Amino acid sequence: MATGTMKKRVEGKDFRFITPDEGGNDLFSFKDAYPGETPEDKKKYMDDLNEGDKVSFDVEQSEKGPRAVDIKRAE
């Protein structure tokens, strides 16, 4: 798993960006990449992360480029 830092929240949006610790471009993350049983749980987990919080994640290739998936608050 990779690690990184959460970027600023975009109010009313279902996505966030993460700056990888290893460098490179910020990674897109959609609400479905966060833990939770329901879409609402996933969005709440995402919204509860603050700018600057450390997270761990995997990277997956999408049609629009790499994105962060399986995102969890770093321990």
C-alpha cells in the first residue's frame, strides 16, 4: 500500500484528491474508494478526513489515469 496526504475538501462533491508521499501527481479518489457498507457511509468516511490527514491506499488505473482506491486513515 502507498501512503499520502488528503487535499482540501471540495464542498458538495463526491471526490477528493490525495498527494502521494512518494511524489508525482495528485491522485483522484471517488467516494466508493472509502470504507463503508452504504454509499452514505463511504461519503461520511471521506468527508470526515481533513486536509493534511495521512491515508494509506492502493493505486488503480482507470480510463482517465491512476486513482486511489481502498483508502483508509493511516495508523
